[in-house]
Amino acid sequence: MTASESTDRPYGAFPARIGLQVQPQHAQYADIRRTVAAAEEIGVDVVFNWDHFYPLSGEPDGLHFECWTMLAAWAEATERVEIGALVTCNSYRNPDLLADMARTVDHISDGRLIFGIGSGWFEKDYDEYGYDFGTAGGRLDALGEALPRIEQRWDKLNPKPTRDIPVLIGGGGEKKTLKLVAQHANIWHGFGDAETIAHKHAVLDEHCRTIGRDPGEIERSVGVGDKKPEEVGKQLLDVGTRLFTVHSSGPDYDLGLLRAWVAWRDEVNAK
């Protein structure tokens, strides 16, 4: 990255990192645990799951496991990687309880939790578990109300979190979601090609300027799906993305793409 690009995008000072979303569907937990261990051995930086109650692809009622109990198990089963949900659904738990759960996993992991959160979207989860689905705007408003409560609960807990738990907010809504990112998050996670992501970065930067926050404090993350690093890596890197997350689903959990991204990361960071 050139000096001018670094000035334009101060979040470019973050090193490149690679995440893996281990989708907890269509597999037994033993297979999920082995996948997490393999990813840590490969050298991934962050291992994520997701916060749903049913598979998002394949057999709708296939094998599936819950998010936060799994994160607690991962905290014990891993040593180096950061762990988190991509992302927790704000609607499913009382914000103060969720803060306490996160603080507990933070301690179990010796400070390796990333607190990923979003407003929620998968209607089947809501219907089957008895939550009010409401509207997209209403769910975003609820997220805006929950985030200060979560932060305040962290300050009240005894013992307190081991560190200032990094908050990752997922979503690309420009009026509400990215404003919440500017106010509360350490990491923003989105989806799209480099042009789309660059636009979202510019909107987020403007929200930061409005409230007097340095946009360089917010790490920029993107889901790369099944794309190879040679297809999208440089373009996303050039617009300021620094955390690149691939996904893998059960039952097979193929980690070939993850290995390619980890090798690419090492080349980028060595320059």
C-alpha cells in the first residue's frame, strides 16, 4: 500500500488476517471440534461459528448445534486462535445476560473472544423458538438499545472481562448499522466486491467523522465466500479490508481454500 493510500485509509495499518467460519450444520460435534483444531494448526487467526438454530443450506432440519455453548467449548479446546460468532443475533438473548455469557467465554479463553453481533434476519429461528420477528428497522433499533447495555454490564461484572472485548458488528445498512459500527465496534464485517466494500468504508468513515472517532480504529472485515485469494484478495486489500473470512460447512469441512488464504496472508504481511 502506498503512503497516500495509507493516509486515505488509516485502517490499512492493520495486518492482514484470516478467519474461518465453521458452519455448525450437517455434522456431529466431534467433526466440528476436529475442524477447529485443524484450522488452528493451519494458522488461521480467528475461528467463527454462527448464531442460528437450523441449517441455512442443505436439509432444512439437518444436524445443527447452538452457538454460545459451542464457543465456550472452543475456548477450552483451542490455545491461540481468537473465537467468536459471525454473528450473534441480538434478539435471542437478554443483553445483560449476553454480556455475562461473553465475559465468561472471554475468561475461559484467556482473552481470545471477539464479540460479533448483528440484528438478526433468519425468520425460521424466530418462528420456531418463539421470538417476535418484527421488522428489520425494529430489530436494528433493538440492537442500538442493546449495545450500551452490554457495554455497561461489562463494566459492572465481577470479575470484569480480561480485556476490552473487541466488538464486531455485521451488516451493511448505511443509515443505522454503519452508524452503530462507528459508535460501538472495533471491527466491521460486510460482504461484496471491492467496489461495494469501498463504498461502505466511505460511509462508515463519514459516520466516524460525524462523531469525532478515528476511522483507523475500526478493522475492516469481509466474507469472501468460496473465492480464491488470487481472485479477490488484492482488490479487497487495496480498499482497506484486513480480515478475510472463508466458510466451511459440514459434513466434510474442506479446508483447502483456507490453506490458500493463510498462505496469501503470510505473503502479504511479509512485504
